[in-house]
Amino acid sequence: MTDSTLTPPASDRRRVAIVTLGCGRNEVDSDNVGGLLGSGGFDIVDDPDGADCVIVNTCTFIGPAREESIETVLDAVDGDRPVVVMGCMAERYGDELAEAVPEAAAVVGFGQYTQLADIVGRAIDGSPAVAPATIAPASTGRRGLPVLGAGPAGPDAPPNVSFPVRTVPKGPWAYLKIAGGCDRVCTFCSIPSFRGRFVSRPLEELEAEVRWLASTGVRELVCVSENTTSWGKDLDSGRHGQVDLVEMFDRVEGLEMVRLMYLQPAEIIPELLDAMAASDTVVPYYDLSLQHASESVLDRMARSGSPERFLDLMEGIRRRDPDAVFRSSFITGFPGETEADVETLMDFVGDAGIDWSGVFTYSPEDGTPAATMDDQVPTDEARARADAVTEVIEAVAQERTDAFVGRTLEMLVESHEGDTAIGRSYREAPETDGEIRAEGVQTPVGRMAPVTIVASDGVDLVARPA
């Protein structure tokens, strides 16, 4: 971090807006970049129109994400302030982006995030654009992980441990990136090609950051990575260290809820499930990366599983904790998928009782084996199949929501609208699931409130004070 004695006074600090697209991992990256820029003499602002420079943190997960990223960049460069492009699309298609959008001041790969204060400063000063060829993608080390800074550790944090500097959270929850990269070889996915090999963040580093986040008022953490159930495999503890990870969260004063997202079914170990069921802090929210249910489709995806295996896994989780809720996502239209495969998927969704599900149509990705497979499914057919699966998903989701009517839950209050508190319980992850609206609850934002569910409103819940 920059020495505070060298930080310009507030009146001289230049303003930067960061527009973030994509997943929670990108949100963490934007937080880290915001922290680095803040320590380098810049103010992070929400409104691009009031900024001296705009940073667009792009996504390239699937075709629609790339289209949104390109549109956002084009809209940004249409203004009268310099634009810096970062994120997954900048890492993967840096040269192409620079050529297609010469108005951008710079296109920055993961390995150059530590240079952003200098790059942004030069862009604001009107210096020549930074040539993308000199901003080479990172190739080793912590690629895809937060950039280590010297963040102020919270109370009782491990001594002499660095963790990423980041912007102070604006609400009672925050993302925590616990690992980066992926070693899996799913035939439809390009992420390993630009995020790199899987790298776990050490437990001591995570604990230091968690304690700092809790000291700022964060009460809920959403743990993200490309593959959370790989955490620890490259550390001395191995995957069995996931138990230590869960127990670490229980030790941090102030934390109320922790979610472990992106659980890979083939890698889940019984010790993790036991630890989650026993934890007072890690909630029984299971975000399972299933993708499909047909064994033949999963085999072509270079994944494993079947309806029977997935149902057995979920039953084992429910035996450990009857309060378990589940989230997953599925792909329709994968090369070689048949109508029978779609029927298998719909039957599974109906049997599994998944609380929250999403459906994507298959999107061919450059350089992936699936892009050149035989029996490509027409886009219109893939969309029709997604619509059919969605009907089943919505019916199941409504049934699961209605089952909560009459229950008493602990709700994390996020905001108020008059006499109504709005928040979430362990059942709802932020930014993806529903919410609870509790009339007559005056509990302050960032506190837990016991509420009794009196009705459902779609997938949202209506509550009263318990």
C-alpha cells in the first residue's frame, strides 16, 4: 500500500468508477482494485458520470456475457472520460479488444492489477494509451487470485500475515474469494485457459481478511472460487483442511452466516459435509455444480454423475441437516443432447427438490473440445428445451418456498422501506435468490431478526416479528 503520508488530500484525489460485470469473483477483483487505487490516491465513486476515469471489469463466461461486456465498454468510451478495460475478457482477448476499441486507454490483464494506479493516472493525465502488448497476461503464481496488499487486520488476526487490500464493504455482507483457477477439463468451459491452474489461498491469509471484514461490520460472507471443493488440495493440509476452514469461520466474532458456493459434486468429501452440518456459522446452503443429469451428456462434458448419484448425495446432505437448501444450474442444448436426455433432466429436477435453479443454453467457447463436437444442437431448439426445464424448475421452487410458510427464521436485515425490513435468511444468497419482507420489524441494518414466515410472494417470503 502507498504510505498514507504520501496520499493526496481529499480535494486533490481523482475519482474512478468501476463497472463490474459477471460473477462474484469479479466483484472481489473490483473490490481489490478499488482498494489498491484508494491507497494510491484515488477515490472510488459509484457514478461513472462523476468520475475522472471509468474501469470496466469484463466477463467472458458465455456468449451473452461477452456481448454485454462489449456493449458496456462501447458505451463507456462514448463518454468524455478515459476508459480502462480489465477482467476476464481483457485477459483472454486483450489484443482483439484493443484493436476493436482503440478509444480505450488501456486493456489490462490479471498480472497488471498492481500497476493500475499508474495506468489510471496516466490515462487521466492524457498520456499515450498503454499498448496492450506491454500488458501481458499473468502466467504464474497467483493468477486469478486477489492481489496481496497490506490490509489492516481485524482484532486477533494472525500476526505478520498479508491479505488483499480492498474497499470497505458498503453493506452487511461481502464476497470472499478463497481460491483461484481451475484444474478441471470440462469440455464446454474455457475458464482454465485464462484463469490458470487452481491455487488455494492459505488459511492464515483468509482468516486475516475475514477478521478485518467482520471488524468493518460484515455479518455474512459468500465464499467464491472456480471450484470451492478443491480448496486445500495444493496446501499441506490437503482437502481435509476444509474442516479447518469451516472451523475458522466459527471462531470469528461477529460473523452470522457463511456460504460456500461452487461445490463440485465429484470432489465433495464427507468430512466437509459433517463440518458444515456441525457449524454454527457456515449455513446449510449447498450450491452444487451439476450442469445436467443425463449420464451420457455429463460424460461428453467430461464430468461425472447421474440422477441416482446426485440424489444420493442430496439425501446424504439432508440426513446430516434436514434444513438444507440447494442451488444449481443446468445447461441445455449441449452437443449430442437428445430429447430423452432433457426428459431425464426434467425428471431429476422434479425429484431432487432444488430450491433455486438456473438454466443456460449451451454456448460454444473458442478452443474448447465441445465447440467442434458432432451433433451440435440448433440454438432455437436449445432455447425451447431450456424453457421446458424452466417450467419444472419454477414449479419446484414455488413448492419449496411455500414449505417455509409457518417457520421461524433468523433474517439478516439489509434495508428498510418504511415499517418493513428487507433481508435474507440462510435460505437466500445475495444477488441470486429471493428475499424476505418483514412488516413491523425495526431491527437495524446488519443485525439478525427472528421472523415468522406468514406467506409466500412468488419465491420471496412475507414475515412478521417472531
